Amino acid sequence: MTPISSTFTTSSSELAVTDLSVLLKVLEGTVIATGDHFFQLLVQNLSEATGEPNAFVAVFTKNKTRVKTLAYWSEGQLIDNDEWDLQGSPCKDVIHGGLCHHPSGLGEKFPIWDYLESYLGVPLKDVDGEVLGHVAIYSKKQMPPTSQLFYIFKIFAARAASELSRIRAIKMLNEAEKQFRDLFDEAPIAYIHQELNSRFIRANKTALSLLGITAEEVTDCYCHTFTSSAPDAHLRMQEIFEHSIVHGTELDGVEFELFRKDNRKSIWVKFWTKPDQSGTFTRSMFIDITEHVLLEQEKAKLQAQNLYLQKALKTDHHASEIIGASVNIKSLLSSVNRVAKTDASVLIQGESGTGKELIARAIHSNSHRHEMPLIKVNCAALPAGLIESELFGHEKGAFSGAIAQRIGRFELAHGGTIFLDEIGEIPLDIQVKLLRVLQEQEFERVGGQTPIRVDVRVIAATNRNLLQEIENKAFREDLYYRLNVFPLTTPPLRERVEDIPLLVYFLIDKFSKRMGKKVEGISTKSLQRLKSYQWPSNIRELENVIERTIILADSAIIEVDPELLLVSSKLASEISQSNNSLVSVERQHILAVLIKTNWVIEGPNGAARILDLHPSTLRYRMGKLSIVKTT
């Protein structure tokens, strides 16, 4: 091999004319071409410019042990690319970075090229000096070294090296873009790019999966696509984008509820947004925190249950045990023990004040659900417009005044028992939804879209004749039979007279301890008076009489004032001589108490206090029973 530096020196005057023509030849032949087409034109023009019939451009492969051509021109035409080992070929010397010229005798030096006489090759280097490949010409004739030949060759080699570097840079760029695209698409965190109007530009696979959309749907999606219909949700989303896009403010860790596009299932996300410096779009990243939010909601539900139970304990004035030894009570308790071991729905019927709630508590306490809550709902005390929300809860913004999500009583009772007192007072439209809970064990919050499944045992109670209510189209027959799987009836106090002494002494002990008075018993005459009284309001009325008597007591043995029973005695007499319905009896009793209190409803001596009812509940009952004050 003869290095070019030892063979000739280039004179600028010698090549002045050649320079321009060669440069024009290179530019005209390759200016519009890139890639494979560029190299094909390059070798063709190289052959024409040097007058040599064979030219190729090649790269080194496999740790630079082999040569692979990118374009091959031979005897006036392009031929198929070829590949061969560097060892034993003149190309091996090019890899070291110098020009390799064999003007003659090539076959003697490299036997596998014995059909050739001469060879000229030059390496193609990048800006860092790394050898990427080489350009070569060869001939079956001698190729004497001339300044013009070498100069032309170097021009073509420089152009080839430039294109090879460009291709290599593009390849590296494509590989880097692919890697970043993989990072974007395969990241476990959701990424989206959005325009200023919140339209999606692109979204990665995690975002697609989380939001329930396909890649084809991305550019048709806006933020409101995944926002609930509640007004406050749209307002909050608008506020977020005003901060992020209009004002160019980054948002850090904002929590928000979204809905999947495919099934409208609620999901909670925590996201970050960063406007692009161009001001034309914003980048958002978010993670799924639905499980965390659900756990927090479950925690809130447990706290609500705890608060409810604490409140129930503070307001519970009933005996901790059922007091009585009469045949009627023993029969009732036997039925309670039987049904408590099942999950059957129970309908407890009986007059007001006969201890229906106490029976419900006994059923729950003896069931396998006893470690879970017993949730009580007094249906008669709830305004008609709030019954649905009270039973099933509501979502934030579901109606005017719904400033926060509310967990309903059925959700609170999950795993336990719900006691629906005064079930006959539930409106017909709510009865339909209650029937669904009994049949399917699921419901939806007011304003909600996702069914909530619950495992709840239902115990209902009423002092109404529900069969009569069915005939009057005031109660659904299908709901009645769903509730009346196991019917129980609480006996009125007048049918268990033998239990009155036990109840009286229990109540004396209860109220005397509460008031800090020393009361040892009741006179025989007073006890007999209580046993002969008909007790239209049953045990509740007995409680009130004993409590008032202890308040007024001046001695250890109490005396019951006959005046306390005077008004009710007349009513009791009327009851015993008639076959009035429970509704009629209730109406007469409320009317009698109102007359006694001169129609005073509230206050310590008002009718609501005597009847042990909330004033609003009493007014509701008066309206339902058409009780009005006459002049």
C-alpha cells in the first residue's frame, strides 16, 4: 500500500479547473437524494468522475470484521449489494483511518482478488473521527496516483461521510424517540397532552386504560368527557384549567373525581399539570387513587356508624332487657329466638308504645349480625322529601343544599340490621326503591349513577293495619309480602296485666337512680290502680306516669295521682266498648292529650312531651289524622 502523502502533493493551480466541475458533479448528482438513493447516485457519479468502472460505498459490521455495501456500481450499472470478510481484503487497511491505494499488483497481495489490478479506498469518518465505513473504486487496469484522482475521491468520500453521519444521527434520534415513546406509552403513570380548550392531543396506555377509551378516541375527548354531570364538578374542572392554562400555573397533586368513558364508573385521581413553554398545550400526569379514596370513604362510614350508635345510646330510654313473665311475652320471646338465627325479614305489628323497637333489638342481639350495627330509622319523623336521602344517601350537588356526599342508613347498616319503624309512613315512590333493596340488595344514592351493594337484614314495624292500607292503595302489596316473611305482634299492656308490677319496679329503679331520689316502692292501692288501667299508649305511657310520679314524690313509697289517669281512663273505656282500628285509637288518644294540654304542643307540659314524640312528628301525625283544633 502506498500512502497518498508520500506519493503526491496537491497544487491549487493544478486543480483549479477540476475543483469546480467535480463539485458541480457531486452536487448535481446527489443534492435531491438521501439514504439508499443517495448512495446509488454517489457511486454512479464517482465512477463517472474518476473514469474507473467499479465503485462502492460500504459500512463495517460485526465488530468491524466484515464489510457490507450500501450501493455497488460495476461496469455501467448498479448491482446487488455484497458482503465479505475484512481479513484478506484491501479494505482491512481502510479501517485504521488512512487512504489505501494499490495502483497495481492487487491480485498478488490479495489472492482472493486475483482478477483485479488496482484499488483505492478512503475511510468515512464522523465528526469525532470514528470510522463508519469507506468508499472504494477498483479496476482490472493500473490506477496510477494522480492529484486529480485523489482530490475527486476525497470530495465524494466527504459527501458520503456526511450522509452516513446524517443517517446515523437520524437512526439514533429515532431510537431515542422510540425509547422515550416506550417510556411514555408504557409508564405506570397516566400521561396526557391537551390543547388550550382541553381537547386531548395524545395519551399513554395507562391513561387509556384508566379513562376507559381507545387510542382512536383520544382526539375526540375533552376534560368534560370524564366529568360528572354535577354542576360543582364542571365548575371545579373549569377552575383547574383556568389556573393551569390561562394563567400558566402548575398544579401539584390535585385530587379529583372522574368517570370512565366506557362504563361511567367513578374513579378518583391525583394529578399534576404543567403548561408547555410554547403556551399551546399543557401536559398532565395523574395516578389512580380510587382504592385510597374508597378506604377513606369506608373509614368515614365507620365513623358515621360510630357517631350514630353513640347518639343512639345517649337517646335510648328503653330497658336493656324485655321485662315480663306473662304467657304473651313468653310466646313472643320464643318466636324472637327462632327468627333471630336467620336473615329473614321481620314485620313487627302492634300498638304504639308496646316495645316494637325493643323486639327488633332483641332479634339483632341474638343474630349472627350482633357485632355489626343496628341502624334505626323512624320513618314517621322524616319529611317526605328527605326520606330517600336518609335511607340511601346522596351525592354532593344532587340537589339544592347537598353540599357534601352523605352516607345513607342502608350503607351504615351494611353487614348488620336496619330497623324501619313506622314503615307504613313511607311514600309509595320510596316503597318502590325499598322493594329493590329487599330483592336485589343494591341501591343508588340520590344523584348517583353507580349501584351500591349491601348486605342488610330488614326489620320493619308499624302500628297500622297494612292490609287495610293495601286496600286503600297507600301501601304496596309486593313490599308487604317481602317484609312479612316472619310476622310478630307485640301485645298491648292491657293484655299482659301480670307484667305490670315487674315493669313498675323496673321503672322505679331506673328513674330513681337517674334523679338521685331514694324510692323503695309503690303503694298497693296505686299498683292496683295501674293494673286496672287500660293503658292506651301502653308501656310508653306507663314510663311517663312513673317518671312524673317520682318527680313529685316526697316519700320512699310513691303514690300515683288518679288525675294522671283520669283523661285516659275515659278513652280506655271507649276503646274496650268498640272495635275501632289502630288508626282510630291513635287519633282519639292524640286528640285526648291535646284537649288535656289545651292544645299546647311544645314545652315541658305539652302534648308532645306526654306522648313522647318530637313536636314536628306530632304535628305531622295530626295532619295525617286530620286532627284540627275546633273553636
